[in-house]
Amino acid sequence: MEQAPPVWTESFRVRAYEVDATAKASVPAIANWLQETAGNHATALGWGVDALQARGRTWVLARLHLCLSHVPGWREDVRVATWPSGVHRLYALREFRVIGPGDRELGIATTGWVLLDLATRRPVRLPDELDEIAHITPDRVLADPFAKLPEVNGADAARTLVVRFADLDMNRHANNVSVIAWALEALPDEVVLGASLAELEIEFRAEALRGDHILVQTRRAPEGSTAFLHRLLRESDGREIARARTVWRSG
């Protein structure tokens, strides 16, 4: 394992192309910051996707749980700190803190990654180093056991999207950030035009490939009018691509 800091930090400025209709950083932009920071740290540790692909392996994000207390606006500067935090079942765990000016904590996230065999498309055993480095890194920011998220039964709204070439990543399937963006497409206008994300949980369940038609379903969650459940289905075979839960706050 290469010498690299156990906690890795990168800086970002909210660009005009990263804001949504509220002039704040979009959910996909924030997810991209997490992914970029995680990928660079993994590379520095010797676990980057390019190195793994040479051995017939790759990382796939399986779970994300993000909590935001404040969404940064256009031209604001933020830092993202990340570190591996051990292993839970088949998941390699990685944590994040999103930090704004004056060291204000804007959000936290925990993620679960699966090491995939590129030939069989099945999970493989995680390296022992992942447990070892957890002894010198901070604890998890969210003690999420990554239980199965609720199903969507009886959607309030639905939309169908097509996987584009622009959605594909280096593994040649839809990038997890594209899947997150799709999940939000069937939300009501009053949410996407006038609310900010407070919490996102998403469970990635299957690959989506170029040309797939994805049915996005959304319904309000039982616990309140600002919480929603999301389901993404591949129309050709009914396979569930992802399911998610979001919570929103006004303003």
C-alpha cells in the first residue's frame, strides 16, 4: 500500500453549471464531489479503479446515505474530507464530511462499496488492508447498517428516461451520479424548484446500460409530506435498478 494520508481532503468551488433552479449546488454536483474525492484517495492508497481494472476488478458504489444541514450556493467554496472506515458484510465503508467557510460542517455521508469481478460481474473478497487502515482513521459519521430500503407501492408520479452515452462511466454502465439524478426526476415541482435536500439514502441494485429505458417512480413516504420514496426499474425486464428515500426542507 502506498503512503497516503488516512484522511484525504479536496476543495471545490460551486460553479454555475453545478447549481440547480434554486441557485444552490445540485444533488448530482454534491455526489460528484464525493465520488471525485473518494476516487483520488483510493488511487493514492493503491486501490484506484485504473489499478484494479488491470487485475480484472473494479469498485461499484452500492449504498449512499447523505445528510445535509446546509446546501452551499453559487461561487461558495467547500472542502470534502473522506476516509475508509472498515468493512461491513460485503461493503467497503467510506465516510465523508462536507465543510464550508469557517470550518462549518455542511453535511456528512457514509457509503458502502463492492469490489466486483469484471468478468463474472459478481462481488469478490475485500482486501485485508481495508480493515487495517480503519484502525488509524476516524469512526463512521453515520452508523447505518444499510438495511434494505422500503419498496414503492403505488406511485404518485412516474417518468421514463433513456440511458445516454453521457451517463456511462469507466465501467461502461450508468454512473451512480446519473442514477441519483434520475431518481429525482419524478418529484413535484414545489420540491425541485423551492426546497433543499436534507437527506438522501440510495441503494444501487443493478447495472443500467446505454439504451435502457428506465421507469422512475416516486411516492410520498408515510412519515411526512417532505419525505419521498423512489424506485427505478428497467422497462425491458422489470429489473429494479435502484431504490431511494429523500427528505427535503423548505428554502
